[in-house]
Amino acid sequence: MSEAPHRAVEFILKTAPLFAKAKSDRVYIEEYRKSKKALLMQQASVNGVQTLAAQERDAYADEEYQALLKGLASAVEQEETLKWQLIAAQMRADIWRSENANNRFLDRVNT
């Protein structure tokens, strides 16, 4: 019996928690981004910036906010990499299943 599907399943089991962590990190950063923007807008207001548009502009231009966006980009990259590795492992198991079904069919036809 081929080890390929078993290795694929083991990979999925090993990688699933990493994917879950990557996804939770991404969601956390996305939600924290909203809080950070609000805090920066509040800070701009305290510093005398009156209009919401100007507060928002200052928040988006803030170095901490831009660093947060870089962190979000990294989290999305990690999540997507793990997602596609999991999909590829599932595909390997599916291909093995199809090949075996085809082989069984050919064995029946040839006998």
C-alpha cells in the first residue's frame, strides 16, 4: 500500500494547528487595526486636529499604523501559504484515490 496518502493526511494533521494559528493572528490584526486607527484618531483630536478626515489622515500616516499593516501582510502571507499546502495535501490524497479506482477498473476490464 502506498505511503503517499498517509503522508498527506499526517501533513494535514500536523499543519492544521499552524493554519488555525495563522488565521487567528490575521483576524486579530485586522480587528486590532480598527482599534489602533481609533486610538490614533483620538490622539490627533487631543493634539488639536478637529475634522474627522484630518484625524483619519493622521492615523493612516502614523508609523505604528503602517507597521501594523506590514504585520497584517505577513500574517496573510503565512495563512495563505499554509492554506495552499493543506489543499495540495488533500489533492494528493484525492489523486491517490482516483488512481487506485482507475487501477481497480483496469484490473476488472483486463480479467
